[in-house]
Amino acid sequence: MDITLNVNGRPEQFSAQPNELLVERLRDGLGLTGTKVGCDTGQCGTCVVRLDGRSVKSCLVLTASAAGGEVATIEGETTRGGELSGLQEALRQEHGTQCGFCTPGMVMALGELVENTADREAPTEPEIREWLTGNLCRCTGYHSVVRGVQRACATARSAAGQEV
């Protein structure tokens, strides 16, 4: 079947099998290998991308069901000048990454949280931890990730002219 997706702001057209997973198309078909494959069962969150603005586990999404949609991957998170996104920079500053395998999925999932809270009070630590339940990490212990999200939210609110 013929599929059209907008991936990281670029239109992509291709043929896909009915059982092709979005993660397969992104990695193997489009060469976007920042989206990782961990468990293949939707448990670990390394494959999280944003589909039409919502974080989804791309190992559970058929490419055909995403047809016509907007897909954002980790490769699209840096600025045109190659600078890190606000969340990525905050995670770097707070040492929220270690081996990096889970990081792309976390950035994509947590990016939705940061964007959804830019116009309201920053999420609490329990809210951030709840948001992280779909992303497994063996290295960080999540403390530095939580601090990174708090920093990113504070920076986003400050940039929006709101009191931090």
C-alpha cells in the first residue's frame, strides 16, 4: 500500500506492507536510527516517537495506521543549527543520560510533557515520574532525568515570559 507521512517536517512517500511497524519504516526504510528497538513489545519505551503530537511506542504502531500523519523522531529535535532542544540541553546539564540507549525515547516522551506544561505550573516530581513509567532506564535511576525535566520546564516558562 502507498503511504505518505510527514517525518520531521519532510514529506515521505513509500510503499509499505500491511504488517510493517512504524519503527521498522523509520529505522530501516528512512535511516532514522535514533529511534531504538529494545523489547519489541511496547514495554521499554526506547522506540517512542511523536505521532500527531502525541508520544507513541512505534514498535506497536502499524505504518499504515500512521498514514497521513506527522511523525517526529529524535533526529528532528535539534535546531536547524544543530543545537540541542531545551529538554536535551537540560538533561545534559543535569547528567540525565548515561549510556544513551533509552535517551531518544525519553526525550520524545518527555518533550510532550514539557510542551503541555509550558503554559501552566511546572509538573511535580511525582507527575514527571508517572510520565516516565513507560520508559525504562537501567543507568540513571531517574533522579537526574527528573531534575532535567524540571530545568527544561523552568526554562520554557521563563522564555514564555512567565514567572518560574
